[in-house]
Amino acid sequence: MKFETKCLHAGYTPQNGEPRVMPIVQSTTYTYDSTESIGKLFDLEEAGYFYTRLANPTTNAVEEKIANLEGGVGALCTSSGQAATFLALLNILTAGDHFISAAAIYGGTFNLFAHTLKKMGIEVTFVDQNASLAELQKAIKTNTKAVFAETIANPAMKVLDIEKFATLAHQNEVPFLIDNTFATPYFCRPIEFGADVVIHSTTKYLDGHAVQTGGVIVDSGKFNWANGKFPQLATPDETYHGIIYTETFGVAAYITKARVQLMRDLGATPSPQNSFLLNLGIETLPVRMDRHFENAMKVAEFLASEKSVTQITYPGLKTDTNYQLMQKYLPNGLCGVISFEIGKNRKRAAQWLDALKLVSLEVHVADIRTCALHPASATHRQLTSQELQQAGISPGLIRLSCGLENAEDIIKDLKQAFRQLEG
């Protein structure tokens, strides 16, 4: 099936007389005929449902669909994008380990890496994603266990050279994890460029309607977890009677461990209702992403010509420094998010944002309604001045997420806000 068809049909195939629309299995528990059957489930000898924290038919259908769309062997849905990032790394990192991350990432992810994981004994080194491979290699340590980055940085809007980061990871025998939230698998499938694990905040474009939070981890099934660096996957797990994930589950070792060990213990589970809503969003993903990109291009071209705008970052513009990377990795489209400045101070940015009428001022991004935000005082507020600079966020930076309204109406609202600023 082609991508658009998969969005509608992958993951759930109704049998004779069953619902056409994927049903919501709103149950925490499932019944069995014998204790032996339940025992086999707990020993991971048989597949099935025994508690919704680990698996649910509605959620599993969405997981299969997303894995199919990204080209992976399996997926695990979580209660938020932040939970997905946390579990994806914790699945392979322990106290004393180190990993590398691009500095231009979402503020919540930056805090997770720089502070929370540090308290757990896991160290991160932030790097400039535009640095050469030789320069990036200098950040590798003997205890480095992973490399992380975002396909399109939020909110810096930098496009990642995916193959360069995959090469960095693989020449050091560690996996490359990438957050593909902004691009979605419709515009970019990072596994095809060497990524080993793909992460999404499904709260954003995959859901598309701002009605539920969620996240997902997709396993490519291509990394060799038995290379000696990841005993968590290649040595016996005493909590499952000595099972060895790489031997028992093969290419699905990573995603199986994330589910049966981390989801079991940490419980960052999405509700079946949220999984149902996520599936509804994915069904229209291709149509929505085309419109988001079309609107963003029109708005970006307007902003580029607006005298009050001192700088704009949107890789869809031929004048953007990341245009060539976009052509390589996202030739069919980008996303609806634009970053721009109308000066270098927070006060001027705030004045412009407060003058908007149609565009919502909200702590969100990437849904069907146009919204805007000042990252330095919101999503990245906890970062120091140096950390903000590393993440590519200036005090005057504005993040604009173009929705599905008529582009002329969006531009009209932006224009009136600029005129108020001038007055």
C-alpha cells in the first residue's frame, strides 16, 4: 500500500461483521480460561493482553500503523512525547553512561537531558549539529551509548543532516535516536537514512487536533544490540526468569524490552480513548501535512518581505541556509512551523504576539489551528542564556505554527499585528 492508504488501513483490518472503524477497547483487564494461559503471558512465551498498562487492542493497532508508516519492526505508544524520549533512552542507558545530543532541540527535552538524566547518573554532551563529522567525533567518550537529534529542530527550524549523525553513531557502534515530530513520516522516514530509533510527540501533527497528549517509539530493527555494549538487551533479565531479549525476540529486542520492562515498571501508558483519537488524526495526516506546508510557504514568503522582520528561518525558502538539506531529506514538504525575529528583545516580540487576533497565543505547536509562542519565555524559559544560544533561540525569536485556515486570513492577522507594532 502507498502511504496515504496505509494511514487509513494499516494496523486494523475488520473481519466479517466487525466494525469498519477501529473500536475503542476501554478495558484495563482481559479474562482467560486457565492460570496456565496467564502464566505464559507473564513469562513472555505467548503474545496477548493481560493488562492495559502493557498492551491494549486499540493502542496496539495504532502502534502497528505507526511502525508501518515509519518502516520499523515495532512501536510503543506512551502517554506523552516526553515519556517516549525518556523511555527510548532509558531502555539502553544506565548510571555511568554518556550520550551525545544536538543542542538545537525542544526545551523540555534539553531539560530532561541536562538535568533530570544527570541526577540519574547519565551524562550528556550537547553538540552543534552543523559541525563536521570529525568535530562531532571529538565528543565521543568510552562510555558513550547513544546519539540523539531532531529531524527539524523545535523551534530553531534547523534541518538535520541525518546521514552524518547516523554515521557518527554507527562508526562508534551505538544507536542513533531521532525525534521526527515536526517532519512526520509523511515528509521524512529517518530509518531510510540510517536512524535506529524514531520518536514522536504524537500530541503534535500525528494527532493534529490538540485533543490528547501522546508519544511513540519506533524500532527500526536494524541495530545490533548484541555488540557487547548493551548488556541490558543481550544478557539475562532476572525479572523474566533470565530471558535474553536479543536471543528471544531478535530484531524486535529493543522495542520488546521497552514494553515489557520499562512500561511495566514506569507505566507511562496512553488511554485507549487517546489511542483512538490518535488513529483518527493519522487517517488524515497526508491531507493535513500538504496543507500545513502550503500555508507555511505562503506565510514564510510574506514574512520574508515584511520590513519589521529582521530574520526568518524556514528551510522551504530557497534563501534559507538549510534549503539544500531540506531538498535532500524532505523534498516533498516540510511542516507548518516558522521561526522569525522582529528584533532582539523580548518586549518587542511580546507586543507583537499580544496584538494577534485570529492566531492563538498558546503553549502548543503543530495542529490544525494557527498558533504562536515566544519560546524564550515559555517552552525554553528554564534554559540559561548560554543554553538558549546553544539551542539557536534568541530573546526575540517567535515560533509561528501555521494551521489549516485560509492562508490569506493568517497573513491578514499578521499584517495588522505588525501595523500595531509600528503605531
